[in-house]
Amino acid sequence: MRKTLYIIGLSAFVFSCTPQQNAKKSSYKPKSPVSQPKTAIKTQTQEKPKPQITNDHGVEFFTTNIADATKNDNTASYGSIVSAKPAGYKVVKTYFPAIAQNFRQRYLILHYTALPDDKSITVLSQQALSAHYLVNNTGDNEIYQLVDENKRSYHAGVSSWRNDKNLNDTSIGIEIVNAGYTADATGKKLFVPFSDDQVKKVAALAKDIITRYQIPATNVLAHSDIAPTRKQDPGPFFPWKKLYDQYQIGMWYDEASKQSYYDLATSTDFTAKYNDPAFISSVQTQLQKFGYGLDLSGKWDDATKKTIEAFQYHFRPQNYDGIMDAETWSILQALSLKYPVK
């Protein structure tokens, strides 16, 4: 009992000796509420509803583009959707299609067969050469498809245009039945014209392909454009200007621009600088920049002459002698201005 009283008295003494300041600090004061900034609640961006995949007798199709067409992106499928079938698993299209995609088909390349109709069909369907389409010369309304557009046909061979090579990988090929050319006693190539029926077929076919795959004008080319040292087809009688004027297919220069360059060339002694290595290199550089696969030799070598000849087949068919005269030079300047490399 005595010990208990002693502890109580000691506790009272300690409390009475505690500084008043500390006592005040120990006293309870209710805190005023402090407003805390609210944490923003992140909401998931709602995806736009995607068009449904069409199912026709168990075959799936998706024909709507939801990607950015201005970037040449396209999600449409012009045929059935090809999907994997892994054993024991199910491939689903819950998030199909991704918007980041575009077509393999970026080029349209035109050829002639240099064979009659029957042999053209045999060679292109039964041998180691092929094209996606063959335009006959029989006067009917038929166009032969030989290869699925989603597959590579063997039509371009060793080829290049601007920064791209091996154009079989990225192109659709159209072969046109035509005899090609023969050479006269001087070695000049004499080509065979195309019939009006063939030109109409090619125009309709090309327009359809270009529209579906958004192929730019700079990528609608002759076989001779992408392989100028090896090929001449479809030659100077193929009506590129008519396709440009009447069907808005491919490239062509503006006459006013070409004329201004021609006036500039003829106002000076154009022929005087013809063999100047600096001028030759300049021409080779311009041809290369426009798209042709050409080395810069600084000489009028065989490869350069054949490249100029190929350029003339396409853009100056009245004269395809392989010489860079003032007319050809002016056309090259006008085209380079109109279709710059991006």
C-alpha cells in the first residue's frame, strides 16, 4: 500500500514539473481539413468500331479500309483473308485488322511478249516466265489472268527504280501480245504497233489495278524503264501519252515546262558541251535521280546510251536513238520538275 502511494505521488510530481510549453504542444488541436488534388482517373480511349469481316461459305473477306490512306496505308483485302491454322490452337480475329499496313503491290509494269497469242499463253503459263495478266490480240473482250495478284509473278527479273530493286517482289506485271521489233540493215530497231482493242484493254485493266492499290504515277512503268540495259518493251509504239491524257495513267511532262527548257537549251550552244564530262555526269545524275538504275561513269558508255534510249521509248518515241539532244534533255528536266523524288 505504501509503495503504491509512493508511485502515485511521484507521477503527480513529474506532471507538475513538466514545462507549460511542452504541455501546450501536447494538447490536442483539431486539424483543419486540407484539400488534396484529385488523381485524374485515366480512361481508356475507346476504339472506333471496326467493320465486320464478311463470311461467305466459310471464306472470310475484309473489304473496308480503316487505315490512313494519305500515308498509302490500306487494310482492305481484295480477296479472301489468308490465316494460319496452327495445330491445337484457334486463330481469332478479335482485333483484326491492324491499321499499320499497306499493299505489297506498289508498281505496275507493262511488257510485250514478242510472241503471237498462242505461244505467249504457253510460255507465260507453262514455263519459267509469267505475268499476272496477259492482254491478247484476238479482238475479244477477254483478259487472261495467270497469277494471283497477291503472289509474285516472274516478269521483271533483275530490275530497279529509284530506291527499290527486284521489282517482282512489289509489282503487278501486264504482258501484251505484240511481235516486238526487228532490226534493219543499219541496226535500227523497227517496232510493231499495238491494236486499239489492246490499248483499251490495257487502260481498263491498269486503271482498275492503280485505283485499288493506290499506285502512284511514278510507279507505272515500262519493263525498259526498270531494266534499261536489257529490255526494250513495250517499246516506242506503246501510247503512254494517250494513257496519260485519256485515262490519267502514268507520267507525262507538261508541254509549257518542256518548251521553256528547250528554249533555254537552244539559246546556248547545247552541242558544244555535249562531250564535256561534267555535262555527261550531270545527265547521268538526273537520269539516276529520276529513277533509272545507272552508274555515274562520266562517259557516254553503252549503259548510258541504252538508258537514254529507254527514256525515249517512254517519253520521246519519235526519236529513240539514245542520244541526249536538246529535246530529250528538255523533257527530262520537265519530268524531274513535275515528279521530284520525295
